[in-house]
Amino acid sequence: MTPDPQRATNAQPTLSQSALPRADRILVRDLLLRGVIGLNDWEREVEQDILVNLELHTDVRRAGETDRAEDILNYRTITKAIVELVAQGEPFLVERLATDIARLCVVEHGAARARVRVEKPGALRFARSVGVEIERGPEDFA
């Protein structure tokens, strides 16, 4: 059977395996911090619990092959920077804090994308926590 030339010209190109986006992620779960955050007067006077969860998109193939620390996106360095950000900043909104954390991960530390969840445990009566989850990449901070 001969190939249909019309079909061949309409065929969609296929992506090579190397052109597909990486699915590698670094996870940081339940980073419990203390900081000033909130709109109410009383929230501006006391530190509250702030719960941070991160999903950092990165390509870990090189580190997986070399087993060398210099080939990683260093989650320890990133979490230390987040601890400092929360301690020094005093945002009104969890949305602002989540955006600042995503910017730090992507712009300052080179994550391909960052999914950031920031929660305030006990902020609402009858709810374990209240928060926001965002996902950002370099295009969001250009």
C-alpha cells in the first residue's frame, strides 16, 4: 500500500522526547513559619503561623547522574531564603507572600516554575486553615 501524499503533507510534527517539558519536581511540604501577615490591626501586632508548601519544577537529570550538590536546585538554600523573607516582610495578603516566594524561587534561584501554597492555620473559625495556591514561571516576572 502506498502512502497517501495528502495525508503526509497534513501530518503534524511530533515532538522529540527531549523537547517535552520536564516533569521533575522538588517538593517542600509543610514549612511552618512565624510572621506578621493580615489586614486586621491585631494581625499587624503579632506573629502568626504561616504554612508554606512548594513544588519547584526543575530538571534533575544531571544531578541524578553526577550525584553532585552543585548540579541541584538547592532546596535548603531556597527554604532559608523563604524563612528570611517571612521574618523580614510584613505583607497584608497571603497572595502577596505567595507571589514573593514564587519570585524568589524562579528569579533568584532558577526554578523553571514554582507552585506555591501559603496558608494561615486557624485564620477562620471552623477551618483548619485558609490560603492561596499559585503557579508562576519566568514569564510572570519579566
